[in-house]
Amino acid sequence: MAILNILVYPDPKLRRVAEPVADFNLEIRDIVNDMAETMYAAPGIGLASIQVGIPHSIIVIDVSDDHNDLKVLINPQVIDSDGEQIVEEGCLSFPGYFAEVKRAEWIRFRAQDVQGEPYETEAEGLFAVCVQHEIDHLSGKLFTDYLSRLKRQRVTKQFQKAARQRQRDMARRVG
Amino acid sequence: MSQAQNPRTIAARAIFYVVFRGRQLNRVLNHALDQAKSEDRGIVTELTYGVVRWFWLLEHQLNQLLARPLRRKDQDVLCLLCVGLYQLKFMRIPQYACVSETVDATVELGKPWARGLVNAVLRQFLSCEDQFKSNGLTDDCRFSHPRWIVDLIKQEWPESWEEILRANNCRPKMTLRLNMNKTSVSEYLDILKESQILASVDQTSPVALQLAKRISVENLPGFSNGVVSIQSSASQLAALSMELAPGQRVLDACSAPGGKLVHMLEIEPKLDEIFAIDIDQARTTEIVDNLSRVQNDVQVITADAARPDEWWDGKPFDRILVDAPCSALGVVSKHPDIKHHRKPADIDRVVEQQRYLLEGLLPLLNRNGKLLYTTCSILARENDGQIEAVLRNHPNISIDPLPPSLGHQTRFGRQRLQDDTGGDGFYYARLKNQ
């Protein structure tokens, strides 16, 4: 197991669209294990493969208090939704930033488990929010896309500035 | 996805990494602050620094409150209990809020079973708080230091050890150094006033100001173009004691992160050549970083300064600054994790390094050249002890006296002790080559 490097906005790789997983081999199992370890270490309650630079449709989620209820969603798809809820979300690709987002209160989704076995289930509350947040990642969508223009510009600038600073530091270290 | 965490959970986890995993406080905190809402950053910082400072006292009192000690794998719960107790003892937060927020923090810590325990321990403390006044405590608990450091400081400073230990636990103030080429004390005070930042004149250094509250450097007028820097007043006295003059060739031997180097360039922009050396590659990049705020052509070199054959061009130096690696027991209030991480053997190791540096660098001194030796230590072995050895081995080297403003006179140099305004403990000795 290994902790993977989480991409931070504005990394353009966060806008990639994930390919479906077709071959459920051992490598997929390793990726899922590494993603879970990375999520728990961060700490986070959900992580999408796009965030660690892996272009397959893989999500890990654990919204339990005891951190012992790992859910694996491969090739997930929302098939029904209902209601509204507003939850303050954060994202491991936007460290230190939190904002309220409106999403469906209840969803029904289809996905495959790590062996490729298809399943269909419902989610509500925080679990539903987290599934929607992570599924967005697989199509290159970020939670800041839902914010008002003003808020979005502010957070975009803040992270672009931080990225420039990191790049300068890196250049010095090499030079 | 992530969720903003309870600041108490974030602090407890950070404290766990510092106290039980030997990680550096400022690095751990940087990462931890990413999990907090921006309005919670202040309290996370306060709780983390506070508990790391007062850990020995808090742990001792918790052990009295706990029916049996926590298991090793629940050291994070112990850290959370410390966070709870610290708030009750040291912070002005309503008691019910402290208890309930700390109880809730068990969930995000992944230890929901500890809710009842945290609740019971904190409430029991409140019900018999009077029993926990500091009477009857051993010195290591009362002053919250490991026993060996208490013993060492008692032995070195039989008269002032209590003040030293007390000063080690204070919250240090933020000190600025003004660039006298770009501003003056009175002008910059006015600028701060306009920005509504409270500041006062510093008693130690003539070019320093003390801020009433810590602020982020981005909010400090003129920081990015070198009008002002962050540096303790004791450190400022080092460059101010170099007797710099135009045309001199200067060596800054243990330069990283370059604060004193930049200060020297500000004091005397017309130096002939200046070498900045540090042994650690990652840290020499910090020097370059710091230099980017000032005009200069400094030669920054990653090398072992005490082995001149690796980097020296053979031309002697008029001034050498040796700000030696040391036990750092003079700057504990700023870096309270020193109390957790320093081990007795570390002192032998730095004493050895200091001797090696001085022996390696003295031959590089020009006739009439001067070497300033400084440490942020208060131990005689690292300070006068080193100078005594130098004088014994080098008949051509003599002491060049320093002014009383640097601290009280020791046999060979000047010593400042840390104080409760956050002034650093610091040692200076200036040597001259006849």
C-alpha cells in the first residue's frame, strides 16, 4: 500500500474525464487500496481516481464515524435523485477551502465493486453529497463550479497564486 | 471530498504527531491548517502550541483524573484530553463549550467510544479544580519540561532557572526588523498605525519593532520588497555587532535561512565579497529565497564550512559570522517542540560540531579580522566553553569586547537569557586575529 500524491487545483489533470474500467484485474485492486489509504491519511471522506492522476472511473468513500465502512464505486452512475440539501463541502484538491453547495438530498446509483460485480443502491444525507461530489470529479467537474461567480473567482485566484509560489520554490530547489 | 474538521480534532492530531511521532511542529501545523476553516486557524494554532508547551503539566493532571492509563494506540485520545484541559486551564472559552466541543471531537478523531471518557474526565476536573492548583507539583510538571532539561538549567543557572523555565512557556511576540535604508522607526510606526497594526519600540535592538499581535507576513506593509523582515531582536544584534565597513570580505558560515545575511547586506551594501554557506542543500535554497528580496551578489554555497578545501578560494576574510548549530535552549518559547525532541546526546553532538566549525574557520581570518560566534543557547559548554578552548589553542586570537547592550558579561562574551516578552536566549563572543 502507498499514499498517493493528490493533485491540487489548478492542476489541469483535474479536468480530465475518466475512462470506464473494463478489466477488473489485480492492478485495480491495488489502486483501490492505495486510494483508500490516501483518503484516510489526508484525512478525507471521499476520493476520486482523477484526483490522484489515474484516468479510470474509481471512487472510494467512507463517511462513517469509525472510519471502518469503506465503499468502493467503480463506473458509478446516478440513475435517480430527489430533494435538496445544502452542505458545507471541502475537497482534497482544494486544501483549506470550504463552501456550501446545493445537491440532491437522495440519490439512487449504480456501480461495480472491486471484483466487477454490479450493484444498485440508495444514498441520502452526507453519503449522497459525497457520492455526487466524487462522481463529478470523474467528468472533470469540481465543487467550486457550483459557486457564485464572485466566490469562484476569489478561490481560483487564491489557488493560482499558491501554485505560482510552489512553482517558484520548486525552481529554486532545482536551480 | 473532505469536510472542515473540528479545530480540536485537528489540534489533537497535530499534537500527536509532534509529541509521539517526533515530527516538527511548524511542518505538522502547516498541513493541519489545511483541514480547518479559515476562521478556525487561530484556535488550532493556539491549541497546538499551547498543549505542546504545557504537555508535561497537562499529562500529569490527566493521569490523576484517569482511572487507568490510556492504551498506547489511544495516544491521540490523550492528546485530545490535553486539548480539553488546556482550554479549561489557559483559555477564556465558556466551560460548557469547551467540554461539548472536545467531546464531539472524538468522533472526527475516529474514536467515538471515547465520548463518555472525555466528558467524564473534563467534568471531573471542573468539579475539583481547586485540587489542581500548582501546589505540590514537581518542577518538571509545574514548569512543563522534561526532567533532564530542568536539572540541566538548574545546574547552569542556579539563580535564574525559574525565570528561564517560565519564559520558555510564554507566547513569543512577533518582532520586526526594519531596513534602515528604506525606512525609519518613526516612519514605519506611522505606516503600521495607518494599517491599524499595533506595535511598540523594542528595548533590545535599535532597528526592531514588536507587534502586539501575530499577523501573517502578507499583511505586513513592505514585507515583499524588503522594507521589513521578521527576526527576533536578539538575532538582530548579531549582524549589528559585526563592525561591517565598505570593501570588507565577509563569510556567513552557517547561513540558512539567511536572516542575518540579509541584515548584513542592509547594514553595509558596499561589502566587497560575501560568501554564504550552509551544509544542507534544502536549507541553502532558503537563503536564495531570502536574498530574492534584496539587491545582492552573494555567493551561496552548499558545503561544510569547516572544510575550506572544498569551497575556499584562499583569500582571507575580514569578518566571519559563525551562528553555530546549537541546542536551541534559548528559543524554546518559539519552538516548544524542542522540549519534546531534544535528547541529552544532542548536546554532545552540537558541542562537537561547534568546536569543529571554530577550528576550521579561524585560519581563514585576515590579520586584524574578526569572527563573531553566536548561539541561541544558554549552556556554558556551547558558549564560553568553546571560546575558552579557542583561546587556549590559538595564541594569535584574542577577545574583542562587546557592548553591554548585548547582554550580561560572561568570562569571554555576552549572554542574554530568554524573558517573558519572548526575547530569545542568545550568546555572543567576538574574536580578533592579531
